[in-house]
Amino acid sequence: MKKLLMIFCLLFSVITFANAQGGRKMADPAERAKKSTDRLAEKLSLNDDQKTKVLAIYTDQATQMNKAWEDSKEDKGAMKTKVAGIMSDSDAKITALLTDDQKKAYDALKAERKAAMEKRRGNGDNGGGSQ
């Protein structure tokens, strides 16, 4: 009986884990833009005017990303190039809105994100990645 219970618990855990990992649905551009704006506003203490402008930038970015993904489904290299250009353009627009102190915090935030992405990809400290 104990073995059966253990097997059941293990099976339940595996199914639960698989479901938690599987059903990722891409949020619509407005939702992604709002989440990104909220995170940035919290980290950088953006004022209301900056929040409005950043939301517009992120909304445009999310829309362009969706289009790039749809246009380049078959060509991963082209998609990567388009996405890098979109991200760079958005980054420049956001940086232009920030105060000097906010720019320093934004640069630190970008460095953290880059390190986390490289860690997820398994690159560690071998200099992989771009930007």
C-alpha cells in the first residue's frame, strides 16, 4: 500500500510540474507593456510623465516583436536580428527619458537581466550573448 501511495504521489508531482511548465501563453502586447512599465517604474522610481512615455515605448516594442515573430517564424536568424534592433531602439528611447541617477540604475538593471539570461542559457561567465 505504501508503494502504491508513493507512486501516486510521484505521478501527481510529475503531472503538476509538467502542467506548470507547459501552458505558457504569450500575453498580448498591451499586457506585456503594462507589466514591463510597472517593473521599470518600481525599480527606477519613474514619475507619471515618464511612466506614460515608457508605456507607449513598450507597447510599440511589444507590437513590433509580435510582428517580427510572425514574419520570421521560419527564419530564426532574421527574427533574432529584428528583435535585437527593436530592443536597441526601445532601450535608446527609454534611456533618453531618464535622469542621470535613473540611467545608472537602468544600466545596472540591464546588466542583471543580461547575467540572468546568460545563466539560464547556461553560458555562465564565458562571454556569450550580445549587447
